Amino acid sequence: TGSEYLRKVWKEDPKNSGMLYTEGLFKYSMHINYFGDLMLFTGFSMITHNIFSFVIPLLMFFLFTFVNIPMLDKYLLDRYGKEFEEYRGRTKKFVPYLY
């Protein structure tokens, strides 16, 4: 995604070595890539006009919310410490402006 590309370019700059990327779309949501994936699959489900197709985005939501995000947050806290705590304090976790 675009947000991942921008983070990759930023991380390749040696002056950013060991620092947490909090710019671009990541300033609106700590896990903006997961949010984008969820919106993409929700859109696909809406196009199909089949109620059963919503099982996939619903499953994704629960896996992201209760498995992936907590695991990644623990990793980021261990790796970046106070920098991650400050970022977590000012940025929504998953859904921009809401959660």
C-alpha cells in the first residue's frame, strides 16, 4: 500500500535508523494498513450482494482487533519503548478518528 511504501522509503534513510515511523497515514491510525485491508474486503463483500461474503471482513476485524494488533503493539513497545508509548497516546489504534 501507499502507506507501507512511504514507511519503507523513510526507514531506508540512515538518519531514521532505530526510530518509529509515525508520519503519513500512520499519524491517523497506528495500524492503517490493517484498516485499509478491512475496507478493501468490506468493499468486495458489498459488491457481491451476498450476505455470506461479509464473513471474511468480519473475521478479519476480529483477528486484527484481538490477535494481530495486540501482538504487534507488544512488539513495538518492546522495540521502541517510550517512543511507542507517546505515539500510542496520541494516535488511534485501528480506525482513524474513532478507535
